Amino acid sequence: MNYENKYGLIVDKNGKIIAVSDEIKKLFPGLTPQNNFFQYWKDVLSVDKEHKFKILEGFEKCRTKNDVTSLELPITIDDNKLIFTLIYTPLRSENNIYFYIDFIQHGESKSEERETYKIKIALNQIEELIEDSEVLREIERVKNSYPFTFIEKVKFQKEINNLKNFFWIKDKDDKIIVANEAYASWLGTTSTKIENKSESDFLPRYLVNLHSQINDYIKSSSNIIIVSGLKSAGESKNFSIYLVPICDLENRVIAMIGFSYIESEKQTLHSLTAPLPLPACVVDPNLEFTEYNEKFESLFELNKKKFRAIELFGNDAVNKIASFLKEDKIRTEDLFEVEAPDKNRYSFTVSRAGSNLIMVGYQIEKSAEKTVHLGIEDYLKIVPDAAFVYDLENLKFLAVTDEALKLYGYTKEKFLELDLTDLYAPEDVQALIQSEDKSLRGKPLKHKRSDGKDIFVTIKSIEIVFRGKKAHLNLIREVSSELKARRESQLYKHVYENTEDLVVVTDKDGFIISVNDAVPRQLGYSKRELEGRPIISMVSDDDRAAINKNVLHSESNNTIKLNISVKKSDGELTKAELFTNAIKNYEGEIEQVIVLIRIQPEEKANKLTEVINESSNIDAAFLSNLFHELLTPLNVIMGFTQDLWENIENPNEEQKEAVEIIKENQRTLLQIMDNAVEYAAYLRKNVKYKVEHVKLTDLMPEVENIVSKGAKQHDKSVKEGKISSSLEFETDKQKFVSLLGMLLNFAITITKEKELKLSAKKEDDENFIILIDDLKEGASPYLLKGLHDILTDDENFSRKNYGFSRFSMKLAKKLMEILGARFKIISEKDKKQVGISIPFKFTPFEGGEIEIEEKAKSEEKIEKAPYNIVEKQTSNILKKLDLSSMTCLYLEDQVDSQILFKNQMKDLKTIEVVPSLESAIPLLKTRRFDFLIVDINLQGEYNGLDVLRIVRKMPGYKEIPIIASTAYMQPGARENFIAAGFTDFISKPLLRDKVIEILSRIYSAS
């Protein structure tokens, strides 16, 4: 009888309800999880006393016989008499048994036939359940790579389409992520139509409720579920569906793999017996085989015989095994002999392994009276895996394999002096003691090597008796590289999903299949609106021919780059760079095209500048906050871009070119944003002056440090000309150095000569003049006109001619205004010179509240920029810095910045990351960190300066380095933070080299 499976629930052996369908809850409101199924019926009036007894009787019959049982159950509800058939189905796993109780309401279908499915719960690893190498390879790939990037998903789709088996992946909410055509066809659809849809939408109605309960069970238990007895149309063989959970590092189910598998009469399980060179098997107290190795399977031709112990060994052998189980013996040699199909006789030695028996067969030599016997100690000598045995009473190690010694880095003598807790960090030992062994199965555990480095392992464990002691035999598999690959995959996915680049995927004809979130965010289209449209509809009319020719009809295998105009949803065009790569099948035919569109960053900066120019009423405070918020994601993108680049082992020329373009645009955009932040601060009249008496010669190292990168990039040099050592003046040092550095960088870009010379001289009693020459006799016409245009003309005109950002030019003019500087061209005989005139006496710029801090010119030594010195010393100091022994606490409220820092500084022994001072206090009170890095803007009530003040008062943290960090570096930022009490300052992004440079500076000074 066919039926719609609306009413069903799962109970354990004591009747406790594990899961229940919604329809059952409606019909019998008291049947809810955690309640007892049998206790419920005592007070139910809709069922008579006789049938209440039969409900219990049917369950007891199913439990004792371990077989399906059924009974008729009449129920009266609202004067309506309903008849149900109750079917009890046992669901047996290795250590537990559950029961599925199905309520089938009569009269709902016309057919008299009924399909029967069996559901099994497997606690084994999937490698022990199936032997299909192709399916196992795909499962391993999913575990290592999930969640997929888009490109990985496309490649994976192609691979699983080649499988004969059904194969699909769904997320924890039942939505299909990817499915092969075989599975989609079985459901009556295609793989593209099933993606991002709920799997239950495509299942027969009578399976939906059971499907939901199975999903809930997998998510709560992390066990594998096997549904057998399924058929495909036109197929005579039954097949099974396996549902395998994908778990995160905390063993929470984040997705499920589903695949079909045609079962043989009995699947061979290979765990402890697999490495043995002799035929071996394991039997349970019911004399049923639980596993055997390939030699045993081949010897007894199990693919041709039924899988029953009595048929393999005969009554005499089975009686001897049963007798041994009743005795207290641990091991018996030559317990019984059998003749194998190859006509040779085999003697079996039996050893206890907990409640099970391990049986190893030895061929009886006709000419010899003795045979070779293999015990646990012999097994440890030949097993190729890392393994050890430890005493259950005191956890002391009793035996170890050579592979385990290599893995942990000990000698055998030293290892056997240890106990199990020595492999764990102190904070993990308590969790180890409190946990049950079953809870550790398959879960990655952190172990420590002899050198203190952490490794991650999974463990298979079996209870044995070793040298007369109760013990555990553990087989160890290192999974550190697998976990690293999974973390990197998640990192790449995160970068892909959060990139500001537009990613569009088309078919071979250029029709859009999918786009990433950046496309609707930046262009204004919805994803649904774009899917199915030709990609040429997204570009200007002038660019359509180039796209058709160079992208859609190109046979090139290389990355294609075009400069185009992208059309937004409102019709506005914006300049962009387009990169494309074709994805080809095994025959070399194009299947899809990946298009990456990068909106040119200059456009963004120009628009911001245009907005400022259009309205003088824009709030400068708003602009300052806006630029700061833009800098945070920009710094993260810069950090992850460098990390991705460093992980490309053998980059090709196109990749190198792309990375250089990214780096150059990042530098440009970052400089624009830094200038914009500083300019916005001046617009707000938020200016503080630190007036000092300085010598120009003392400032030159700092100026050279500012211009060194630009000079190197343009293959030019800046030399120091004639500057009097007595030239002394009063100014805000940091603002002066910033202005002079900007002017030199302008000059480096403008001049066509290879060398610039900076000189200075007295102009009159009130002013001196700084001159910039690029010829032996003065300045070239290019330099004269360029600096004149930049410092005196309209920014729009200068940007068009010289390419500098408007913010940089505006900032230079604003600094000249603040410092009282004037642009100068000096004509003497046949030469002209260009420069700026600076007053000897500083006069504060009008506007805002101004603080002037004067210092005696002879009392304070001018601090030279430390960067060049550090660059020379870093490699030597780094040798003294042992990062693997250092611990860090990083206070940062942006999750992306946290991930970047942990990835960059993974060499550190420990990194703790918290978003606020409130969450940092418990760590600071219970642990001691070697240094702290503190972002200035944090969650909660306190900022970075509050953190400094409070932490310095805590015991043990008075001298600990505390490093300030923020998204942008305004002039004087480092000096200001150090003056506030921080040990040092680092600007974002926090890349490894920058952090090491700071640590080198701190520890070399100490």
C-alpha cells in the first residue's frame, strides 16, 4: 500500500522521543521531543485499553527480534474513527539502536504496493563504509575546500557530472549548493534549476517528512545516515543514499554531502585489520562480523557467499568461539581450524578487544608443526600508521610505533616516559579528562610535538588488553595540512565575496549566468535583472564591438585585458578595466567566461573631489568620517591582496602584471585618502601646532625618507645641495616636513631629468628660500611650469596635465597657507630657479582653537626617522626574536582586520583577538601577553587611549609594549601616540613585515 508519510517519529530503546513530525504533534499534542512515547498513551482517551497494550507489545516485539513489526490502531477523534497502521522499524548503529515509528493512515492512496526503505545510522568514517575511490576522492575534496569559491564550484560541477553515482551538496538549511546531472535527472529536473532550491521541493510528498527528520538528526548528531532500498526507473538493482555531514572545527554541521551507492552483499570494513598481512576479522558477542581485511575477504570469497559466520567456519568453530566468549581468557592460540576455499587449512588465534574478538588466521604448513602467531605487539611492529597504546588507569604510554615517534619528534625511550596528557596543552587536558572517548571520534584534536609546535590529528581508538592491563590502542592521522587548506579556502571565499571588483560569469555566447554582490552594489542592477542578459548590455555602445571580438570570439588561453566604460542601471557610464578568462572543457571548447571588471579608483576619488568643489556647504566633519570609514576596507583589501599574492607559488606574467596594477592603484588611492583625511581636518579648522626651533639640515633625513619610494619608482635621485648648517627657523616641524616631501614628490614626477637638488639660503631678514633644481644651472622649463601650475593654478587643469590627485594639490596649497609659505621663481642671469619662501618666525594660521607648544631649541634633540636604521637591522634582530614563543593580544573591532592579522602573524605562539576593552579585561587578568596592539576605535564604552590608561595600571603590564594602530597615518601620528604613552605606532594594514619592523625597533631598544 502506498502512503503519504505525514506521521512519523523516532524513539530510543527506552521510548524517549528523539524527533517527531509536525503532523504527529497536531494529532497527538503530547508527543514532543524528550517525552516518553509509551507513557503518553496511558491518559489518551481516543485509544481503547486493548490497543494501548498492543502499542507496547508491538514495540517490545520489534526490539527483541530486531525486525520490522506492525499493528492496526483505531483512533476516535471528534467522533471520527481513523484507522492507522503502526510500523516499527529498528535503526541500528554500532553502539545504539533507535526505532522509527510510522503512522500510516488508511484510505489515502489507490495502489496496493508499498516501497520499503531501511535507514541505518553509521558511526564509522566514510572510508570504512564504501570502496568507490572516485566518490571518496570527491568527498575528500569537499572536506578540504568547502565552502567553494565560484571558480572551484565550476570545476567541481564538471568533475561530479562525470560520476555515474548521484552526487550533491546542500547547506544546513537544505538548499542545494551543487548537484550533478545524474541526481537532478532522478529528481526530474536539471542541475542549474535545482541550485539554491530546497531539496525537499523536488522529493515525493510521502518522503518529505522523513527527509526533514533525517536532516535534523544529522545536524544534532554529526553521524552518517544511510537510506537503502531505493530504485531508479528501469533499474533492477537497489541502491542506497548516503548523507555525510561536513563539520567545522567545532564539529558543528555546516553542510551535507549526498551520494548514491550500489551496495554489494556486504561491505568490507577496513580499520584495525586493514594493515595486517594475514587474513583477519572482528566478531561481536552475537558472533556477527563487524569488520575484516581484504586478505580475509579474498580467502573466503565473500563476494560469492552469504555473510554469516556459521557458513564460513562451521558449527564446531562457532561453538568454540561462543565458549571462549563465556570464559575469562584474554587470548587463545589455535582456538579452531578451518579449511578455506583454496583447500589450505588455517588456524585462528583469538584475542579480546573490549567486548569484541580479533581473529587472525595462519596457514598451517603441511611440513611444519608450528605456526607464526601475531599479537598486538607484533601488530605495532608492522602497522604503517602512527599508533600508540596507553594504560587506561594512569594514562602512561605502554607501546608506540616508529611513525608516531616521527610525528611527535621523540625517541622511543623518552616517549615511553610520558603519559597521554603530555601530548595536550594544559588548557586542553581538563576537557580531555571530562570528555567521553566517543565524543572525540573524527574530531580534530590539537597535540603538541616535542619542540612545542602544535599539530592537529584525528584518532581511531579501540579498547584492548595489553600485557594484562586494560588499555587503548590509538591510530593517529595528522590533519594539520587539511585544516590549513580549509582555512585558506575560507579566506579566499571571504575575499571573493567581499571584493569591490565586479565578477560576472557568462556562457560561451556571452549571456550572463551569475554575478557577485559587488555588481548590484556598484552598478544598481538586481541579480535577477542581469541573469540571462548579454554582457554587452552592461558596456557602452562604443565598447560592444571590442567585447565581441576580443572576449566572446577569442581563442586565446591567456587573460584578456580591455579598458571600457561600464553602464550603470541609470545609464551613467563609468571607466573600468576588464579582465576575462575562458573556462574550457576537456575537449578544449569554451563552456563559460569569467569576467572581472575593476572600476578605476581614480574615478571614485574624482567624484569625491567634484562633490567638494560643487558645494562649499558640505560638512567637513562628515568628510573626515567618510574617508576614515573608506580606509578600513581599503586597508583590509590591501592586506588580503598581498596575502593572496604571496600564496601563488609560480605566478605567470599576466598575474604579475595584474598584481602590480593592483598595488599601484592601492598606493595611489591610499595616498589620496590620507591626503583627504588631513585636508578635511584642516577644513574643520581642527589644527594644533607644535612650534619648535629647528635646523633645516636636521630635517633632511625625514624628508629623504618620504621621497625615497617615489624616487626609486621613477628611477630618479634627490641630492642635498648647499644648505647652511646655521639655517635655523621656527615652525611646526611635522607640517613643514610633510609640505617639503610633497613638493619634492611633485618635482620627481614632473621633471624629465634624472637628478634633483635641494638647496636653501637666506632671502631677507624675515624669510629664507628653499630651491629645487633639476639642472646644474637652475630648473628646467618643465619643472618651472609644472610647480607653478600645481601651486598656483586650478586643480582640475593641473590634474589633467600632470595626473596628481586634486586632494594632494589642495593639501599642498593648504599647508603653504598654514605655514605662511609663498611660491617663488628666481631669475638670475641665464638661469631660473623655483622654490618656496618660508618665514623665520612662525605665525599661526587664523581659525580654530590653536595650541602652541614651544620648546627651547637647545634642550631637545631632534629625533631622526628610525626607519632606514631599522631596515638595515631588522634581519639581524629578527634572528634574536623568536616569534613562535611570543604571545599577543589584539584589540580590534573590525572582523576583517582581525582575520588579516591572525593570518599574517600565524608565526606567533598565541594570538588572542577581542573587539573591546570589556572583553579584554578577563584575558589580561588571567594571562600574561608579550605585547598588545590596540586599535584606537573600539566597540563598547572605551577607546584605545582608555585601554592604554587602564592596562598600564594593571599588575605586570607597566612595561609591556602597547602599540597603537589606526586606519590612516596623519603627519605626526607616531609622535603623538608615543607622547600619549604608547610604546610605538603602526598604521593599517597590519602586514607581517610592518609588525616585525615595529617589534624589532622595540626589542632592539630594550
